[in-house]
Amino acid sequence: MLIGNLTKDPEVRTTPAGQNVASFSVATNMNWTDQSGQKQSKAEFHNIVAWRKLADICGQYLHKGTKVYIEGRLQTRDWVGQDGAKKYRTEVVADTMQILSRPGEVNATPAQSENNFEEAVMAEGNEGSDEEIKIENIPF
């Protein structure tokens, strides 16, 4: 489970088998005060992959700076690069995505956006469901 902000617009592609896939990056921040009383901050960047209808929704509604909640599983891929070296990439394969900011807002809190559910999208991506997601069926 991650809550963070998109670092760039999602890239949506179609596989040779006809499956849509969206990839994007989410930044999460950690703030703390060190032993000397100085405020510290650190950002972590997470690679996210969404499939099928969730990929379409991410491509349509997510933009750089959007605050999102992502639920999914970790997956590490490996391949041999052009230089012959083995490369690895760990990513979150998203099952659920929820928009936490309104269109045009950056760094909105969940409380600010929960009253306008038409601007928030929640979808289950990898369960294999081909049903259309309708705004009336979203439970919030």
C-alpha cells in the first residue's frame, strides 16, 4: 500500500496480445527530526504497473502531481541489456488505485477530496474482470 504523488504522466501501451498496460512512478515522502533537532526529509520513488481497465483509467485520469493510493504486489523482472549485463527492476503491480486529489490539485489530502467522489476513481485491475466500471458502483 502506497500513498504518494505521480512524478510524470502515465505511459500507456498495448502488448502484442492486446492487453493495455500503464506504467508510472509514484514518489512517497518521509519526514522526521534527527537527534540534533534538524528536520529531515527523504523521497522514495516507486515504479508502478497497471494492467487492463485499470491501465486505461490510470492513463485517462492520472497526471503528474496527482496524489494517489495504490495497492498491489511487488514484482522483480530481469533481462539482459544491450551491453550484455543482467538488469533488474522491482515494481508494484497495481490491483487497486484511488485518486486522492481533485483535477488540477497537487498534494491534496484525502479529506479534501473525499466529498467529490465523481472525481475519484477506484478500480480493481488484475482480477480478470471485463465489466465496465460505472461511477454509480463506486462505494464512496
